[in-house]
Amino acid sequence: MGEKNVIVVKLQTLRRDFETLSMKKYESAQDYMSRVSAIVNLMKSYGEKIVDETIVAKILRFLTSKFEDVVAAIEESKDLSDYMFDELTGSSLAHEDRLNRSHEKVEGKAFKMKEEPSFSKAKSFNFSGRGRGRGGFRR
């Protein structure tokens, strides 16, 4: 009887953790999916029957705004009752990878643009302090 009460209390705690679990602003998709997976696996180990549809729906609600396009595409094109947690994880990781590569390209271009003006300034001040007039030496 005591062991059953411990399991009930543990499951209540895990259910609360699952329901309040949301992706943090700067958290990677891999880290978030790992946290979700850890809680779900613990729930299952205590006998909870939780289906992928519930897990996927929960994750889609709490992904950060950078995943809005992925969430919209999945919700419009997939039957969530057939969509698996692993598929969602793969889609999220692929999207995040594309965003990171795109961000790296933009940063590279910005860095290159920062360097160019200083190079062009160095060219324009190549007069060693002399004036540029037509006349010769004046007294």
C-alpha cells in the first residue's frame, strides 16, 4: 500500500513537471527534447500510459517563436495522431540547424562589411600631411 502511494505521488509530480515544461528562450531544441524525453520516460517507468500524440501536442505548444514556421507546417500537414516524437525531434533539430547556418552566414557578411570601411579609409589618407593645391610653395 505504501509503495503504491509513493508511485501515485511521484506520478503527480512528474505530470506537473510535464505540463509546466516549456522551452527556454536560448535553449537548444536538442536540450528541450532531452528534458521532455527524460520526464516522459520516468512517467512511463511508473506505469503512466502516455501516447506520442500527447507529447507532440505539448511540445508544439511550448516551442519558442523561432519554431513558429515548423509548428505551423506540422499542424497543417500532419495528422498529429500519427506523428511521432522522434519525427518532431528530427524536424526541430533540422530547422534549428538551418537557422544556425543562416545566422553564421549573416554574421560572416556583417564582419566582412565592418572590415571594408577601415580599409578604404586607409587608402584615402595617403597624402602624408601635404595639401592638394595647384600652386607651388608660398611665402
